[in-house]
Amino acid sequence: MSVRTPPRGPGELRPVHLELDINPFAEGSCRIRVGGTEVICTASVEDRVPPFLYGSGEGWVTAEYGMLPRATGKRNARDRVGGRPNARAYEIQRLVGRSLRAVVDRKVFGERTIWVDCDVVLADGGTRCAAVTGGFVALAAAFEWLARNKKLGGRPLLDSVAAISAGVVAGEVLLDLDYAEDSAAEVDLNVVCTGGGRFVEIQGTAEEQPFGRERLDEMLTLALDGLERVRALQAEVLGERLAPLLQKPPGGGGTMSGGTRRGGLRLCLATRNPGKVRELASLLEESPWQVMGPEVLEELEAPVEDGSTLEANARKKALHYSRLVRHLVMADDSGLEVEALGGQPGVRSARICGPSATDLDRMRWILSQLENVPWEDRGARFRCVIAFALRGEILASFEGEVEGRITFEPEGSAGFGYDPIFYYPPMDMTFAEMTAAEKDRVSHRGQALERALGWLEDLARHLEAKSKSRQTRQKRAARREGP
């Protein structure tokens, strides 16, 4: 395993600090520090547009990028030579401009140009990613200035945008490379992504040997988790300025969309089952919580699920992980109970055929046990218990249940687990024949989460009020202390 300096895990970010309003002259400004990298981003509003936009009613967002001569260990010539940026600076400023334009509605701010200048003060790797991330904060602040001055015709932001690096160093996938790691990387990847999880740009280069799809997926998984953390910091520093600027994207969702996602509220799903992750993330899409997937658990030891009931296992998992991560943890345990088998496999649904068995192995076992059982006696139910824990304390738990029958053979290719053999009479199809949305509406997991959503909303309001109260006390204390 690579030794990182200063010490941090493969999926850990360097310390990230965002400071707003650092330039009293600019309409929007932000200083971003990522480890030893520091970039100052300023957004300036001009009441004119490039010639190709004259009379269009649309505005323009563009960027410039430059590195100060002593941003690195030795003095380098300025990026702009003879009035033109060098090739690297030109490539990066085009990336920043594209990234910012991807999340703005240019019809909303009229025929104005917003220049986002990104000046690298210190460079220790990831300067382009820092420029995109800090540039968005400065841009949002400039839009807020326009709104205060009644120069906006609506909400200009379609979403947020941020960027992060990942790569392969000494055969290991790492997040947020510093200069030493980037220089030695076998693969270097820069990922620009919106708050809704849509990619703006992916820049990947094999410095030595070509890499495969599996490696790419590993790097993207790590990058997307890192971006969740970066977006939470963007939302935190912008605070109440952000929500009035954001449009609600079509179909809802998105980590920072429409002000419905709250930057500091993160929910860790305590499961490594990709099928469960997809279902739970979809069901929680409109909730006020940012959902964190199984990549958060990669470095953590999993608990032994030896409880005698679904509730015992759900609570055990939630408690275990809530002692290891700082966020609210949601754990579920689900089981298929077949009447003709005395309620089996029940709590042992995922382990009935041993630890190395596949979903197909487990379905075949069920079908073999029911080989001579007639249709009317093949009743079964799915049950789910969801538990929530924070800092080693169970806060709440919820249950869901759905009745059905076991088919004579698998039918349908969607879903996961026992879905192809679980027939749901009201819809005359198995869970595996349903669309994801159809299954979410009727499933045991969907019912349990439906019961939990109101509680999650109340908890979010409580935690936000508590956070605002703490911030108020800190500000008062700072004023009492004086400069």
C-alpha cells in the first residue's frame, strides 16, 4: 500500500478549505486550498458579450487560468507570453470555462459576460480541479451579487459543478493526487461532475501501460465519492446564497439541486450489495440527504451478521458503522420467508447456501425445496427492517413487508436476489419483470423507507437548526473576542 505524505488513506482527500469574498473589488471571489495547492478565483461581471452573442439575449461565462512564477519549487516563466497563455494554461482555462457553462442558464442573466479568473498561488497537484471547484463558488457569488442588484431574470444555476483527480500510483488507485503522486502516476484521471452526478468531462491518461475498464471504474468510484465531499463543502461555504440561484432540474434529484439537498447532511448506506445501493439511492432521491454508497466502507471491517432476527442484524450493522464514520448510517436486513419452508430462508436469505453462493444458487435451492408444492401453497413474503444510527446510538427503525408467491422457475431479468422467483399478484408479474420505479412503489424495502422519510425530514430540520444555533454562538463569541 502506498505511503502518502502526510498520511491518509487511498480514498481520503487532502484538507480542503474554501473561503468566500476574499476580493472586495470582484463581484464574486473564492480562495480554495487543497493540501499544498492554493488558487484564487475571482468572478467579474461585464455588461457586454462576445460578438457572436450580440442581440441574442444570452450571456456568456468564460475563464482564464494562470500560475504565478513561484507557485512551484522553482521560478517559471509566466503562463502568458506575448499576450497569449501557454498551451497548458490555455487547455486548463478552456476546461474551467466548459465546466462552468455546463451548469448555467445563459438566458437568465442577459447579455453580460462573467469572467472567472483562476490564479494559482501555490501548486502541489490538482490545480485544474481546484480551479473548477473554486471557480464555481466564485461564479455563484457573482450571481448572488447580480440578484441583489436586481439584474437577474430568474435562477441562473442548473446545478453545481466540481472536479477531483484520481489515479494509479504503484499499482494502487488513489484519490486527490498531490504533485509527487501525480508525477509518479501510471494513470492520471481528472473528473468534472455536476451535483446531479452527470459528467462534464473525464480526462484520463495512461502514462505507461494502457488501463482497462475495471481500473477506470475503480477510479471513477473513488472520484465520485470524493466529489460528494467537495460538493458538501461548496454548499457549506455558500450557505443560504445558493438555494435562490438553483433551478430544480427535470425529474428532480441532484446533490445540490433546487436547494433540496443540504450540504452537510450525509447518509451512509451500510451495504456492499450494489442492487440494494441502487434501490435505496433511488428511493432517497428526493430526500434532504446526500447518499454515500459502499465505497465509504471499503477500508472498514464488516460486522458478522449473526443476529437471530432481521431487526437484530440491521441494528448491529447500523451501530457498527456509525462508530466508524461521522455521518448518519442506514442499515437494512431483508429476508424471504416461504410458508411451505416454515419461514425459511428468512434471516439467512443471503447465506442459505454458503458464503460463495450466487443469487442463482439460492433461487435453485428454493425451487428444489418446493419441487412438488402446488401453486396455492407457495405463499411467501419479503420482509425488510431498516435501522438508523449516529455515533454509536440507534435513533430509529422501520419495517416493510410484501406478500406474494414463489414461481416454478425464474421469470424476468431485472432486480437482484430472489426477485425472479417472487411473484406479486396485484401486478401479475415477478419483481424481476417490473421496472425499478414499479418495484420501488410496492417492495418491502420501498415500504420501509416510505415510513422512514418523514422521520428523516424531521431529523434534517433538527440537525440544521442545531448547526445554525452553533454557528450563531460561534459568531457571537468571535465578536466578543474582537480582532
